[in-house]
Amino acid sequence: MKLLPVSLGCDKNLVDSEHMLALLCSAGYELCDDENEADVILVNTCCFIHDAKQESINTILEMARLKDKKLKALIVCGCLADRYREEIFSEIPEVDAVVGSLEWEGIVKVIDSCLDLHNPESDETRTSLRGRIVTTPGHFEYLKIAEGCNKHCSYCIIPKLRGRYRSVPMDELLAEAGLLAGRGVKELILVAQETTLYGIDLYGKKALPELLCKLSEISGIEWIRVMYAYPEEITDELIDVMSTNRKICHYLDMPIQSGSDSVLRRMGRLTDQTRIRDTVKKLRDRIPDICIRTTLISGFPGESQEDHEETYRFVNEMEFDRLGVFAYSREEGTAAYDFRPQVDEKTASKRQAELYELQQAVSYELSQGLIGKTIQVIVDGYLPEDDVYVARSYRDAPDVDGMVFVYSDRELVTGDMVNVLVTDAREYDLEGKLTDESA
């Protein structure tokens, strides 16, 4: 049976998809990339915000049309399945099964049942669920270190969908990372709803620093990148490990969501301007070349013009290296859904644009400061029409940050780690040429 996987949403969802594919391939299913050839289509959905929800629905409807052709089974997984199980069945009858985000271990049995097959593999009790079918380019991969969340931010539905915070045992993560390294992965990107609390449930302490040290001992892994670190949970021990271990990228994704204390309180965030400012200062004092990425929400319910201006001034002061801004999405089932007053979409979008315009100026100035410096990059690919390689520095996470365009007389291969002299810079991207040191 040929199976087409479609994974939508965040990198954490992608990890779940890759685990499901490993189970399905071990049960004899054959992966394909042509929807017209697929016997089974598996759509792993996202519904964190309205746009993600709409993308998931549109994708399911698009695939449902194939039931008139070869397609025998359409399976919907992930967050949308958690949130709208009954609605999916009633509104899209072409869907054969709905599998929640915490039910993926049983995916083989579900699909076999839809196809009226009996597969001995689906009856076995598996002792390990950490197998992966890598769908990224192969030189970098995401490692999901925990599931769920104990925080109850008023805008977020995730705790209701994914449950309480549950760390993946460290020995499982190390085994998984070892397998990935053996397949050529050089960059591990640690993800979770919140990485900084890793281990608190299993070991009674924040064990992220210990995990980082052990991962860095794996041969073949050269970069380890930390995403989704809450500012109030960043410890001195974590900063020490990041500052002294050469494999830990001097990069931290630290979502703050707002620069206004009153908005942060309504969001249910456990921090404020002063603590964020202190954390950033400590990071920059201890790791002078650290790249800090953050995200903001514009137009949160009750956000006044004064609140927005306070956030604007805070962003201007902090000069974050990377910044994303999302216009608030009103989601059913969250506390903020009923907050008043709701900020209209036009105002939220205007504030989003103003913050992005400010960040462009900050990013341009920071990028200009890299001209003339030599940086290490990892090669992601090649653009033959421009005769240039596309790469990333430690300052750039895949898909969300900038790129480094590398000109080289020598042929490079995806996954190569080389040194580049920066010759030009824009707001988010750099240009450079291969140095003799890379020979």
C-alpha cells in the first residue's frame, strides 16, 4: 500500500509525523510523494491559530476529492483532530479516521482497520517508539524533548489539546539522537512547547543543561540549537553550558509575546519587562555573540495604543537579533476568547507592521556589523540559476531566520560546514565567499 504523508504546522508536529512514518514503514507501507498514486493519505494537522486551522481544513478538503479516484483511506491526525473530531466526521464524510495528537502510536492499527487488513505488526506491543523517517534535508533534524505544557497562557489552546508537560526520558532522546547522527545529521534542533522545563517531571529538576552536555558527546553532532525557551525559566546553569560547550549554538529562541507589563499579565505570562531585561543582559554579558530570537503578539485583547507604544519602545531598546510578530488570533476554548475589548484586525495588523518596520532597521544595523567577519555556516543547498550556495550560520534556524548566500569556486555538498567571509548584508540575509580556511 502506498502512503502519502502531509505534515502541517510546527516542527513539533513534524517530529510526530516522522515517528508515525517509521511505524507505518515497519508495517509494510510504502511512502510516495504523488497524491494520485496514494492508497492512503495521512494529514497531520495544526490549529494553533486561525490561519493554521484554515490551512489544515483546506488540505483535508483537497485530499478528500481524491476519494473518487484511487484513494482508499484519508486519515486526519494532530491538533485539529483533537479539537474538532466530531465536526471533521460530520462535515467531511470522506475522512475515514481521526487520530488525536496523543494517539499516534496506534496509527498502524487505525489504518489497517480502515483498509480491512490484518497486520501482525499492528498487534505487537512496541518497546520503543523513537524510530524516525527523516523528512528534512538530512543534515539537520528536530528533537522533540517534551510534550504538553503546564503554563496556561490565556491565548493558547495547547495545554487543553496536548495535556500537561511530559519530558521524554533522557536515555530515549540520546538513543534517538545517536540514530540521527548515524544517518548524517549534524545539527540537532531541540523543540517542545517549552524546552527550559525539560526534566522537571521526571528528575525533579530542570535537566536541560545535563541533556545538552550528553547530546554534545554524540559523535557527528556539530551544532545543537535550543528553541522555545521561556525567559523566566532560563537558569545560570543553562547559560554556563551554552557559554562553554562549543557544540551548543550561541542562539536562543525566547518568546516574550509583549513588551507591556499590563498585556503580559492579561496573557498569563509569568514574567515582566524587568525580568526579561535582566535575562537578556545576563545572556549577553556571559555570551557576547549570542543571537536572541523572540516573538510578539500584536493586538491582544485589551492592548491599548499606550501598551503598543510601550512594546515598541521595549523592542527598540532590546535590539533583538531576530523577531517575529503575529497578529492575535481569537481561539475558541482559550481564556482570552472572552476578553474585552477585542482589538480589531485592522489595528492588530497595523501594529504588527509597525513592529516589523522597527525590527527591519535593527536587523539591518546588526547585519551590517558582520561585514568583513568570517563565520561558520552549514550548507543547505545550491541555486544553479544564480550559481550560489544557500547556507545558515549559527544565528539562523531553518525556515524562520535568514540565509547566507555563499559564492564558491569549489563544489560544496549539502551539510558541509565551511567558513565564509561576509561581503554584504541585508536586513535578514548575508552574502559571502568561501575562505581558504575551509579547504
